[in-house]
Amino acid sequence: MRVKYFFLLILLLVLHATDVFSQQKRSLWLHAIGGVNSSWIANQNAYGNPEFEYATTFKLSAGGGITYYINDKLGISAQGFTTGGGQNYAGQQRGARAIREVQFQFIEIPVLVHWRLANKKDMMWFTMGPDLLLMQSANQNYSRKGGKPLQNPDGMKEGDVYERYNTTDIALNLGLNKMIKLNYRGSFLLLITFNTAFGAIDLNKEGWKTENLHGVYRQSNNYYFGIKAGLMQRIARFGGNRW
């Protein structure tokens, strides 16, 4: 329920934000930001065991970065986050209810280009760019009582499973940013971001690329979408006044 209230609060802020302004050209900004993502692993790897239903998975992300606005239409940013990832599963497996949690922790480094979408009085920016994900840990929790034996019980072992995964991923990161002025000069802003990222590299290492029960292997990919909120502070402006 707390996650739902967080999403609702951010949406209301965006809809009712009227005191906004255009970013200054040749201005440099620092920001700190955090939020919550809906995390997914596209294509389940059950290591030769029956697959079962995906369950809702929420993970936290927090960090900061630096943004440079070249003019009123274009900017670029580099950021760093600690970001949770993975996937929960819950459902029937071999005649019994099973619960599986795959938990990742990443250092995330997106480098994004910013394009202004709206006019100067209603600031909205679209962002896009590569997103480097460096896996720091991988753990698996699994429970099942009763039912028939699994084809590969070792695949569902609990604990550290870091050795099963490629530790570097490159994702495409897309976002929508809204800034709200918090002081008269416009040097201190509230930043609200809706963004998503989809990994291009197979999560599974060689040796762990297991065919499913139909004899088919499908690569697994990181994916998330979420909401973040934070603060921006202008630290420099290289010549000229606000337009």
C-alpha cells in the first residue's frame, strides 16, 4: 500500500505543478534522487524445472548525478545509483505451491541526453541513453512443501547465486522528467522522473543457459520501470542570463 501512495503523491505533484520555468543555458546542476521500481526478469530461467507465475516485485533505487544544459532544448547528464533488481515468483510447481525470489543489487550508471518536450513555462524533458548495470550481488530464496520431486533441485538452491549471472549489463534507459521551482531564483528544484530500462545482455552465464521443459532456451533480460523524486541544485552558469 505504501508504494501505491508514493506513486499517487508523485502523480498529484506533477499534475498540480504550475510554478515551473525553463532551464538556463550553459548551466550545471547537481541532483540527488531516489524512488521505487517495478523490477522484472524477462524470460524465466527455472534451470530445467517447471516455470511458474511471476509475482509483483518492487525494488528501491537511490543516487545522484550531474546535468549540463547546453541550451533551452538540449542537455546531457551522468548519474550513479545503487539499484535493486530481480524477480519474485509464486504459484504451482510440480503439484505444490512454490515461492521463489531472485534478488540482485546493481551499481547503475546511466548517461542520458535530455530533450525539452514542452514550452518554457511547462518544463518537461524526455531522456534517453545507455545505462551500465554492474551486478554487486545475487541471491535466491525458494520454498515449496509437498508435490513431486523437481527435475533439477540444485537449480532452486537458496543463498548466493552470483556465479550464475553475467555481472555487466548495458540497458536502454528512457525517461520523462518534470522540474518544479522551489525558490525565487530557480536555482533549487524538485525533480520528478518516470523512467524505464531494458537490458540488452543475457543475464545467464555460459553453463547456466538451461533449456526449458520444451527443449528451448530463451535468454533472460533485466527490465524495470519506476518513479523517482529528488532535488536539483544549480552550481554554475557559464555566461549569459536566463532567457
